[in-house]
Amino acid sequence: MLALKRIVTVAVMVYLLLALLFILAPAVRSSVMGMGSGLSVLEQERQFFYVMFVIGAVVMALQLITENLDSTLLRRAVNQNEGKINELKAKLYDHQQRGTTPAVPGSRTIDGRITEPAIPATRPLENRPVDPLPQPTFPQNDPSLSNIPPADRPPLA
């Protein structure tokens, strides 16, 4: 569907560029009109614009049909996905109401208790030393920092 939509969009753009060329360049228009049968100049021009109108109407109808078809298919896909999400939510709710769902570590159970976080069996605990240095608090009275008041800043050299 996406390929068809892109092809039709390119066709519409090409048609619009050709139409602008024929409107803005009378020499091009007269040379293209001269390719017709042995009609008078007025008849050739009338026939030329009639053909341009028919081609434009067909291209615009194709554009309208492909855009509406694409939006319909996208809306249908969104509705299907929302239905699947609602089904999964309903299943999860049913499992939670029955109490058969294993509790997520650190979450509340049905009776309000908080479960203990589980320790993964695949990864051992790491003993990380606690940083003994205190973390700085802001604002600091350091002249190299820009967060001190302007009166306390030393003059720039």
C-alpha cells in the first residue's frame, strides 16, 4: 500500500510540474498543442486543455482513493492493536484478582504487603565501597564558578 501511495504521489507532483510548465511557458504549450491533428489553433488549445483537465481529474481521484484507503487501513490496525492491549489488560487483571500472578519485587500484594526485592541468581552482589568524600552543595563561593553573585566575582583581567 505504501508503494502505491508513493507512486501516486509522484504522479501528482509530475502532473503539477507539467501543468505549471504549460501555464507559465506559452511556447512549450503551443509546441505540445501542435502535435495534435490538423485542427485550428483554437480547437487545438481547447483539446489540449480538455485532455489536461481529464488527466488532472484522474490523478486527483487516484490520490484521493489511495489516501482514504491508507488512512482506513491504519485506523483498522490501530483498532486491532487497541483490542489486543485491552485483552492483555483484562487477562492481567483476572490473574491479579485470582492471586496467581507472581509478585513483582518491591510491589504491593492484594492484602497490602510489600514484597521483598528478589536477588537475581545469575549476577553476584558486588561489594562497592561507599565514597567517604562528602558531595559538594551548591552554591559555592568559588570565584571560578559562574553561580556566585556578581558582586563577589573578581574582575576579569
